[in-house]
Amino acid sequence: MQISDFLSPTEVLIDLRVADKETLLEDLARRASARVNVPAERIASELLKREELGSTGMGTGVAIPHARFPELQRPFGLLAKLKAAIDFQAIDGQPVDIVFLLLLPAAAEGEQLGALATVARKLRTAEELKRLRASRTTAQLFEAFVRASLAN
């Protein structure tokens, strides 16, 4: 599975301003809702339920909030670089400034599970994160992420 299967340049946000994790998840849910035809309140609710199980903050300033929906036929992604890092209760205790929202079909076939693994792999190295954090436009951020994807 390639990143381009579930992320397009129009689904990249830069300098997103949010005060906390809940506000961020609600904002991302609202933005994703129009693209996937699932009510924003339901997306936010599912994301918050997932966070209750344990933070999706994977460390090094990165979070991959995700949830499953029976209506979806394929994964959907939204990449955001925050203006200021926020507390996400990440496993390393560090604030988060790079967020990849991932909405998945409820039927967790291997390909859909691969989407989460693909995103996590792309956001794991310091060099890749440095390129993402240096991006100043949505086009640069998308290109940096796609380049990271092609390198792995």
C-alpha cells in the first residue's frame, strides 16, 4: 500500500492552531467528514474512544489518531503540522506537532492494516521528521512526506 492510496495534496494542513488534543481531534474530524461522508461528531467520538484505550502519540512529536468505520471502502488520511506542539499524552511524554489522522474501513483486511503500518514507518526517523518540520507550505509538507514514503 502506498501513501498516495489514502493521502492527497488537498488533505495536508500546515500551521494548524489548536489548544489541546480534544480540540485537534474535533477539528480534524470536521475536516475529514466532508471527504468521507461520515458525520464529524461520529468521527470525533470514535477518535476520542480510541484515545481512551491509550494515546496514539507514538513519540518524537508524532501522533497517528485513527478509527474504523463500516462506511469506508478504503483508508483516508489527513496530515497536519501544528503551529505549536500540544500535549497528546504520547508514550515519551513529549508534545506533538506532526499528526496523521487515519480513518480505516471496519473490515480490517491486511491492506487496511498496512495503511497504519505504512504511516508509522514513514514517521519514525529523525531525518524524515526534520524534513516535515522544515516544510513551510502544504505542497512542501506533502512532497516531504511522499519523498519519505518512497525512500522506505
